Amino acid sequence: MYRTRLAARSFSTFSPAKTNYAFVGLGQMGQHMARHIYNKLEPNDKLYVNDSVPAATEAFVKNVTELNPANKHQLRALPQLSDLVTKVDEQLDFIITMVPEGRHVRSVVTELLEHYQKSETNFSAHKTTFIDSSTIDIPTSREVHEFVKKEVPNFDFIDAPVSGGVAGARKASLSFMLSRPTKESMDADLVTLLNKMGANLFPCGEKHGAGLAAKLSNNYLLAVTNLAVADSFQLAKSFGLNLKDYAKLVSVSTGKCWAAVDNCPIPGTYPEDNLPADVGYKGGFVSKLTRKDLVLATASAEYANRFLYLGEVSKHWYDKACEREDLANRDLSVLFEWLGELEKDKDGNIVEVRAK
């Protein structure tokens, strides 16, 4: 079992329980998630960070320690994955991974287990839990979970993907989806950790992969509705409507959805929210990652013997958009701008007529 955190009392002879965290992957999402852990460390906790790009690790340490020097002594950057086994003060309780693809998750976990098994330290009495918040395919996640349980039975591997995007990671308002049957079944220390980074915890089922199933189903919906929103706003534009006014109408009408309101594609509609549309569609949840999740959702649907009626047509348009780097690497709301560049030629073919 995990160690439970004890409340500190002035007359107690015991020190408060401590937790050793590691965070692997300090990209657009991971850097903010790890920052919240750092800022909310208990006095005896430790945080170790690692990224395959050394500059990302260095930038993270510099940024968080300048903003909050009080916890500086509790943070250590480790350049090699093996250091998470050999250069920590005590064995880690949690290792959070936030990496691009399933192959990266498999590689990180496999390498770490190899180092654990080569270590002269006896780790068999201590439970280390991998928490993977990456969005990957369900079969790979299940394969890694089974591998961990087979190689080191006292370790665990949990899929805990997130929803909320970079903005949610920045504001610690992420929603975590986990393969757990109920909230009551979740260990207290796990809940404490996730609450440092997010605002909502959703147990999605007992079978491993349930968290990813919920995530992919949600992001499939996002990908499809984002296309519909872009199409709808271009339709309103063709009618000569004021798009800011139309956006406000949608926000209180039956077409209301995240892509139309929280990530509105019309610049200047909600300037107080500093949306990607207000900064040239930069940042946010970029189109190529939306495409990635759409591909994962359609592939996982086949794995579950389910046909997605809007899967192929949506994938077609994201594939086309992501052929252009300026679209692939900007927020998915940029598809509104792109659809305005498409027209049908005299033969009925859709062509770009105002491509940059």
C-alpha cells in the first residue's frame, strides 16, 4: 500500500510523511504540470525532473526557481533516465510521464525497469507508481501495464490522460481520467498528487485503458465539433453576419460547445480570455495533436470493433490541413481561417484559393 500522509503536530516525535516525485517530459503541457507539483511540495517532498531535451529541463528549473525560490532545495534536474534510479535520495513514489507517443512511453518505462532490476538496492518492498498522462493508443498502454506488473509486481502503471489543453495545464484546471472504478478506490497520495495539477478526477472503469478510452472518445468529439464550428462560422460569414455577434449568439444557443465558446475561433470575441485566435492562433492545442488523437480514436474504435461514422471524413480534413506547417503547428481553431481559403472549382473539386 502507499504510505499515507500524516498531519504534523507540534508535540509529535515523528516527521511528516514525504513523497518523492519524478516528472518525465517537460513540453508544453508537462512543464506546467510539473510546475504545480513544485509549487505545492510539502516540506519533506522531493521533485526530480527529466526531459530528453536538456534545454527544456534547464529552462524549467530556471523558471520555477526564479518564481518560487522557497522550494529550490527540493527540486533536482536529472539529465539521464537512469539517474531516476541511481541518483535519487530515496526510491521514487510516483513517476509521471507526459511524452508524445506510445513508443516513448514504452521506451521510458522499459529503460527505467531495466535500471531498477540492475540496481543493487532492494526495491521489492517499496511501491513505485507510474502515472502516464500522455495520450497514446490503448493497446500500447495495456501492454506497458502488463509488462510492469509482470516484471515488478509491487510496481503499478496507471493511464491518467488529461483534458483541458495547455490553458488547463497552466491554470491547474485539468481533468484527469483514470482506470479506477470509483473515487473511493483511489489511493489518498495519488489523489493528492493529481489535485496539485488539476481540478477534476474522473474514475472511468476498473480495466486498464478505461482512462484512455474516455480521453479518446472526448477528443474525437472535440475534433469533429471543431470542424463543424469552423464550417458554421464560415457559413455565417458568407451570409454577411457579424462574426463576433454570431459567436455570442452561439454561446447561449443550441450550437454552444467548447470549440465555439471556450476556444472561439473569432479574434476579439473574448479578449479577456487571451484565446489562441487573439494571437494568430498560436499556442493552444495544435492541429497536428488534434489529428493525432483523431487517428488514435479511429484506430482504437477498430480495436473495439466500432465503426465511427464521422471518423474518416474528419481525418481527411485534418490530414489536408496538417500538410501545411503553418496550420499543423497552430491551435486547432485555425481551421476556421483555413476553411475560408477553400472553394470548389468548376469541376467540383475543392481547392485552396488564398493559401499563404
